[in-house]
Amino acid sequence: MPREHARAIARAFLPARRWGNRYDYHYVQAKLRSDPLYPGVIAILRDTPWPVLDLGCGLGLLAHALRAARHAPAYLGVDIDTAKLARAERAAGVAALRQVAFAPLDLTGQLPPHAGSVALLDVLQYLPAKRQQALLANAAARLAAGAPLVIRTPLAGDHSRGRLTRIADRLGHLSGWMRTAPRDYPSREGLLAALSSLGLRGECTPLYGTTPFNNWLVVARRA
């Protein structure tokens, strides 16, 4: 994302007091400028009419990125990390984002009612394989006809990208940024087969950008 766009979004994450903690402000700028995630997801969602359910939304950056791209579907972000959700709600208020809501939720439980598009970004590797399948099934059940399930996930691989991805995910957990440790990294074939078993046809493409990580974009719709 261009520097000025990233900075404009990040301003909503500035602390209320000048001497407050600016970690989120700097994190958001760095994330938006270096990670191809949001341009990749927006390219899929930009021309779709459906509301968006963002599973594992973190700070809610997808809502900001969608609005910056002049796409304003109703948005619900859910996450288990209530501290991040509180900061997400505050930033959405500062940015005056409309039709944006957040709710605390453990993704291993029941998902909220929804009929639209679903985003599952950087989440699967933090769940055991059986729970990944259950989450995919719950997400698929909430797709409107023709709406996409958009997944960004690292894939399993014993190569430099795979090793660096696993190290980065472990560090994210050890630092406290992620509440859970990484568990299982899906394979490309296994993930596409899991989606197919749910009646979804998936397409899987690399989403590395300039990063050293083994991240992929998966877009699935009902076959």
C-alpha cells in the first residue's frame, strides 16, 4: 500500500494522549506498506455486494483497507483477543467507519449468523487440523450464493520460506502479539481437498509480495 494511504489509516490508531503507546500506529503502517495481504483481498472483495465476516480480525485492518478502497459493505470482525478488539473499536470510531462492528469470539465455537463473504486471514495455522476443518465448514455455511471465502494462510513446506514463516509465527506468540501458538500448517493439496469436500471450488496462488514468508491466497466459492 502506498505510504500516504498506510499513514492515513494508521492515524486512527494513534493514542488518545501524545505520550501514549504508539506501537499500533507504527505496526499498522509497517503492515500495510510491506504486506500484500490487503491489496490481494481487496482485489477479490472490491466489486462484491455482500457483507463481510472477518474471522480472526485482530485490529480490524481489513475494514479500514476496504473503506480506503471505496468499498463499504457491512463488516463484522470477530476475534478471541478482547484487548485487540477494544483497540479495533476505538480506531474504527476515530476513522468514522460506518457499518463496522466487532465482537469477541472463539473461532473453535459457533460462528455468528451471516450470509455474505467470509475472510479468514492468517488464522488456520493456529488451529489443529481437525479444528481447521470444522472452522472451514462453519465459514462455508455462511457464504451467500456466489460469495467468496477468502483465505490467506502460510502453507506447509520444508524450505526457507516455510522455515522463516514458522519462526515468525512462534516469535509472534512469544512476544504476546498472538495469544495462541502455531499448531498445524495446511498443505496446498489438503486445503483444496478440504474445501472441495464442503462443495467449494478453490484457487490457490502465492501471495509473497516482497516478504520472505510462505503465504498463499485461497479464494473459494460454491462449485
